Amino acid sequence: MPLDPETRAQLVDQIRRFVDDRLIPREAEVADADAMPADIIDEMRGMGLFGLSIAEDYGGLGLDMEEEALVIFEIGRAAPAFRSIFATNVGIGSQGIAIDGTPEQKAKYLPGLASGAIIGSFALTEPEVGSDAGSVRTTARREGDHYILNGTKRFITNAPHAGLFTVMARTDPAAKGAAGVSAFAVEAGVPGLSLGKPERKMGQQGAHVCDVIFDNARVPAEALIGGVEGRGFKTAMKVLDKGRLHIAAACTGLAERIIDDMLDYAVGRRQFGRAIADFQLLQAMFADSKAEALAARALVLDAARRRDAGEDVSMAASCAKMFASEMVGRVADRNVQVHGGAGYIKDYRAEQLYRDARLFRIYEGTTQIQQTIIAKTLIAEAKARAGT
Ligand SMILES: Cc1cc2nc3c(=O)[nH]c(=O)nc-3n(C[C@H](O)[C@H](O)[C@H](O)COP(=O)(O)OP(=O)(O)OC[C@H]3O[C@@H](n4cnc5c(N)ncnc54)[C@H](O)[C@@H]3O)c2cc1C
């Protein structure tokens, strides 16, 4: 059930105040310590952020995609590490179970994911398998009432904190490509599961990724998501469709925040006897940034509303993710330029946000993979029109 307009406005306003009063002032602390403060995580739990997209029946807020986007536009204004800590529970770490899980799997895991008591991670990427996600090499071999998992998952967000992993593994070694892949809900403590060292990253300090290693890990047969083998890749793609709109919303929010930073600096900084904001060469950067951020907002909201209405928005989600992630990269780069030398210095936020924004063009499908999805859909439509 969509929220009534007043409740929706209150929710968005509450998140905006939380971001301005609690998150932005602590960005430097989080980046320097490379850790998320426990009190901030507790506040996020209290506000229901971990359960934004999980149905109310399981203790979540049950937001639809448009409402989730409105919330993420606001959260996106803070350094992206803050969103990262709860975002896997909202998207890729819970939605496999929420969309395709059995009633028992939903009852067992969704309440803990919604409250933030459990951190959920999504484990698809492997050392040799990235963009070509259907070629998963991790294996899951049935042995009595268990599956035995072997393989390594790479760059898994929140893995060092996770209580539950949605793992893509090949159950049918004879089937080539995506058809032989299944999804499993794997609890962190199972024997044979271990973690690599947290990676040192370019940006988004405070958010953590590491390898997840399965060495004859014994997982109960009930962990197979949906109880059917061979559906894992379809589950992953449904999860990623929604996740791409979420990421596009985060990029849009970050761009809007960076534009504010850019203008605040430019009206205060003086050169040649006047505010640098008066120079038309910089004004072009402000105008381009604003128009592009508005375009991204419109793309996200249009696709989100159409998804809520039951339309297939795969191509629109790819368009939104591609455009918004490239757009925030350009905006973050202009912000460094507007700041001049200060843009290169750590004490100003410009250089951190520039590094933080870079990841958006890589994960949940690179820009090139979004381009291939968009082009493939367009070509299929053209062939259908031509009857070929
Ligand atoms: C910080 C971080 C967090 C992450 N979190 C997660 C997570 O939680 N779970 C998870 O499963 N994964 C996660 N990933 C992995 C991420 O999704 C992959 O890195 C990404 O999908 C790209 O895969 P790759 O790194 O193997 O690059 P590759 O697939 O090797 O790509 C390298 C380059 O080749 C290009 N390329 C590849 N194929 C094509 C093609 N067909 N056409 C044109 N160009 C192509 C790519 O666009 C890219 O430019 C994370 C990564 C990072 C860095």
C-alpha cells in the first residue's frame, strides 16, 4: 500500500534532517576511521532504514519503488558509505528471499533483515566471473539433505558484518551458462565458510568488502532459495533490476548534494575582486550539473512508478543506472574544479566525494554492461517490428 502524501512527505523530511544533522557532520570521522559508528547504525535501525523495501508483515516499512527512491535521494546526499551499511538489506541482500523465497525462508530471515539485526550480503562476483555473471564457477553439490559449496566470491559488500549471504552457485555442472545456477541463503556460521581480509578501497571508507570462501561448506538443503534448482540467475537479475534504480537514486541524491557544495563554495570564494560564482565559465558547470541531476531524478522516478505499476523496467533501470552514475561522476569532477586547489585537499569534502562516486559506474553492472542491456533490448524490439 503506498503511503499517503502527508506520511510520505514526513518520512522524506525526517530522512533529510537525519542526513543534515547526523550524517554529513560525521563524514570525516567515518572516512578517517574507516568504520561506521555504532550509534549511527542504531539510529538507522530505529528509523527502519534496514527494512525500507521489506513487507510490513515481516517488520519492514514496505515502501514501493517510488517511495524507496524518494528516501534514497535524501540518504544519497550523505557520503555513500552511510547508505552502504543498510543498503544490502534493502536491495541485493534481502530481495532474493523477498521475491523468490519460500514462505519458510521469508519467515525465518526477513524480520531480522528488516530490523537490521541481521546484515545481508549478496555474493555473485568471483575472481574469474564479473560482468559475465551467468558463468558462475562456485559449485553446490547435493549430498543427502545438504549442499556442499566450493568456490570463492569476490568484493562482497558488507561481508565482514554479514549474518546471511545470498549466494549464487552452480548446481548443474552439465548446464552451460545461467541455466545451471541456483541461489542459496547461507548463514555466516556454516562450517567451511570463511572470509578474506577487508579490501583497501579507493573511496567509500566505512563500507567494507571482502572475499567469501566456501571450502566444502555444508549448507542445509532448505537453504535453496525458492526450493527449486536452476532459478538463481533469474532471481539475481530481478534483484539487480530493482537495485539499479536504487543506485541511480543514490547517484542523484549525491549529485544534488555536491551541487549545493559547489555553489556554497563558489559564492564565498573571491578572485579578481569578485565571487568566483560570477564567472560564466563556472556558471556553465553549475547549469550543466543541475540540468543533468534533474534529468536523472526524472528518469529514476519515471522508471520507479512504472515498476510499481507492474511494467517490465529492465531497460529503463539500466538507462537510469548508466545515466545517473556517469552524471554524478561528471558533477563530482566539476566540484573538484570549482574548488581549485582546495578540491585536491583532504580537509574539503570535494576530493572524498569524487573518489566515493567512482564506484557507482562499476558495481551492480558496469556502464558497459548497462549499454549492452539497453542495446540488446532495442535491437530485439526492432527485429520484432520488422518480423525478423
Ligand atoms: C566496492 C565494490 C563492492 C562490490 N560489491 C559487490 C557485492 O556486494 N556483490 C557482488 O556480487 N559483487 C560486488 N562487486 C563486484 C562488481 O559487481 C564487479 O566488480 C562488476 O560487476 C564488474 O566485474 P569485474 O570487476 O569482474 O570486471 P570485468 O567483468 O572483468 O570487466 C572489466 C571491464 O570490461 C568491461 N566489460 C566486460 N564485459 C564486457 C562486455 N560484454 N562488453 C563491453 N565491456 C565489457 C567492463 O565494463 C569493465 O570495464 C563489488 C565491487 C566493488 C569494487
